[in-house]
Amino acid sequence: MTLLWPTVRCSFMWSRQLNSSIPSFYIDDVQITYVPPPVIEADLPSLHEALKDFFPIGAAITPLEITGVHADLLKKHFNSITSGNDMKWDATEPSKGTSDSPTRMLS
């Protein structure tokens, strides 16, 4: 699955009705445009290869970033990845004293 981000443009009008403290918000003239996925610059040196004598290069990722052009960039520039938000306390311990197995991320 490749995730494509469209460009969204619109005009809006902000108005306040006389007898209301809540403003009205109108959106009009919405235009959605297809934006092709970016192309990887193949001639750039790999970050993890360029810095291998100093330290490893890692990234925290989400499941959306392991496919398509994002996955290609990860493979080229990073030699270590970790699951981003899935390893935070609220994901691994939903309530105090209870554990939620981190292996659920792998399924």
C-alpha cells in the first residue's frame, strides 16, 4: 500500500451572527490535486555508510513508513529502526500495573 498525500486548497469565510457568540465557518471552492510520490535521489551517499565509523543511524517509524518510497529511504539511510509510538508507556501499559505485550506490533 502506498500512501499518497494530496494537495488541498480552499477558500473560507469567517462570520459572526449578530445574536450568537459562536462564529460560523464556511468552506467553499475546495480543490484536491494529486501529488506524485517523491523520487529517491540515488546518487546521494547512504547516511549509515558515511557515518559507520562514528555511530549507528536509526529511525523511529510507524507502520505507514515500511512500504513504498519511505521504506526505500529507510533501507538506504538507516541501519536501525524502532517502532515509534508503539513502545511508549501508554501503548505498552494501558493502565497502571497491567502490561500489553509489545509482540502485538509484529502481527
